[in-house]
Amino acid sequence: MKNKKGKELSAGFWIFIISLCVILTAVFTVSLIVFHNREPEVVEKEKDGGYVTLNYTSEANVLTILGAVPTADAVGMKNMAEGQYFDFSVDVDLQDAPKVEYEISIIRDKTVSTISDNDIRIYLEKEESGTYTKIFGPEKYTPAKNYSSVGSEPGSMVLTNVKKIKSGTDNYRLRIWLSEEALTTGGSYSVDIDIHADVK
């Protein structure tokens, strides 16, 4: 009788372990679905003492060029054709935090991009007193090998790192184009724009 009771407890133990694994798998799957279906137009990073929010007016935080042709940097830096640039803003609300550090990064969408990273040109401007001025590039896409100090992931490219000591809004304009030295034409390239923040 004693041996039989031990077997029953052992079976119950394994049923408990299997049930726990199933529940954890379900929670992880739901978390992934929620993450990949996050609401477009606003990406908010909440930290203790403040908020950092990425705002954009298009349907998604993505810039894609199609049917690209080689373009000189002087032309690409001023191109205002539809689909050639992406305007967005970063809102900082410090609340109880004394300062915040945020990074703007992009990551190549490998499922869409057919142009080589070496043939693409990345250019970022920031609005100052009503005029957009250069803060990054033009440079080729160079993916990071490691996480940045603020949290931009490996494979992404950090375009700017900003430290703020008061709340406010920063406006940016991102452009990408095919290098004039590229040997191919007609390809596509797409990047996701993201923000990572650390409230001090």
C-alpha cells in the first residue's frame, strides 16, 4: 500500500509539472502576439519617473523605398518626394525624473529589402527653430553587433543619442536612398524606426 501511494504522488507531481509548462507556454505565446500587434502611430517607453513617446502620422513606423535609382547625396538630402522621407517626433515627459536619455535607431526589414546595406544611404535631420538640420549621415547602413547602453538591439543602427533635462518635443525627418555608386537599380529597402530610453 505504501509503494502504491508513492506512485500516485509521483504521477500527480508530473501532471502538475506538465500543466505548469503548458500554462507558461500559453502566456509566452500571448505576450509575443501582443508585442507584434502593438498599436501603430505611438510607441511609448515608460520608465520610473517619466515617459518617452515616438509619434508618427503614417500607418506604421516604417520607411520603405521601392524601385530605387542611384541618387547623389546632394539630391537625396533634399528629396521631398512621397515615400522618400519619414517625419516623426519624440515627446519627453520627465515627471519626477531629473533627466532622460533616448536613442533613435532603425533596423532593416530583411523580408522586404533587396538592396545591399553597403548601397543604401541613411540621413537624419532634426528641426531647430523651424528648419531641419543634419544630425546624422548620409552613411551606409551599419548594423550593431551588440546591445547599446540604452537598449537598441543587435542588428539595428543607432542614429542619434539625446540627453534631456526638461520635458519637450523633438521633431525629426529620416531619409534613405540608393547610393549613386550602386551598380543595381530598381530594388527596395525598408527600415523600422524605433526608440529606446533610460530615465535617470
